[in-house]
Amino acid sequence: MTAKKKAAQPVLDERFITKIKGKEFVLYSGLLDLAHQKGLKSIYVEALQYPSKDNGLEGICKAIVESQNGEEFTEIGDANPKNVNKQIAEHVLRMAATRAKARALRDYTNIGMTCLEELGDLDSVIGAKSSKPAPRKRAAKKAPVKTGNQETKPKENVTPIYNSDDQPKISNAQMNAIQNLGRRRGIESEELNKMVKETYGVLLDFLTSKDAAHFIRNLQQAA
């Protein structure tokens, strides 16, 4: 008799783990990937409080993660302009939903690491002293390369550079365009995040408007 093959155990892919100043954080896309491995059935999100001037522009959401065998894991997520990155301060309800889902998924997958999307003030989370980031140094322009009687310019780096200090953040219209193009190509949200992370070094919510436009063009050309 041949021995039955054991089913592969759900494993968190190391590609979804990032290290910041010696501490490890898991990406939301990694939690979702692991949850699917464990037999995720559904994720339900409900807005409990919409941001308004009366509540300090704080959004609160509840997420319920349900497994194939009927287990439910419920968590709450909150976000306001003071506890999110300044690049997404205008999208606090969406961040509250993401945080709620991330916390519920961490309970379901039994992951103790904090999710990167849960972070607000990074320095306060990792225990560092709060300080303003050093100004970004601008690269000196390279002089044209002369070859004989011809003058040629060095090739520009085709990869857009993320600069949160100089560039405006991704707009709602750009976010919708990316999500719509992703659906047309059959690309799930976690895969879009992975593509953005590999190309620009940040998650989709943290793209600059310039890089978002570049990413949209790439999706349109590939569609």
C-alpha cells in the first residue's frame, strides 16, 4: 500500500515579511495569502463610524473573518489623521477597514507579528525617538558623455523614485483606475499590492501620484 501524501501545511511566505529597524512586520497581503491556505471562506467589513469633524475625522470599522468550517474571528480597526501616514490621511475609513481585517486575519492565522498596515507613527511603534526625517539629498546631474564629435546624455533611470516629501500621494481616481484595471486582468488585490511592492518598494496605498500614473500605464499596456 502506498502511503498517503500529507497535505501541505499553511506557511507564511517570507516575501510578505519586512524588517524595519530590526523589527519584523507582516504585510496584509501575506496574511490574506496565509488565510487562503488555511481555507478562508469570507471577510465581512462593516463601518461602525464614519469620519466627521465632530469625531476628529476618525473612522472605525469591524471585520469578521470566517473559515470554511464556520469559525469566526471579529476585530475592530480605527484610523484618524493623527494615527496614519500623512500620505493617506484623507483615506482614514479605508485604513480603518484594512486594520480591522488585518487584526482579524492575524487572529485567524495565529500570527503574532504586527501588520505593517496597522502602523501609525512608526517611531512610537518601534520605540525610537520621534524626529523629523533628514531632508532627501538630490542627486547631482551627470554631465553629458562626449564620444568623439558626438555628445550623448546618460540614460535615465526608468524606475520611478518614491519621494513622500516632494510628490503628491495617489488620488482616489488613480486608486479606482488601478483596481478596475486589476479586475479586468483578473488580478486580486493582494497580487496588485505585491506588484507595486516589488516595483516601487511601497504598498499601493503609499504610491505617489507619479508612480501611480506609471503603474496605470503598465496595466493598460498589458491589458
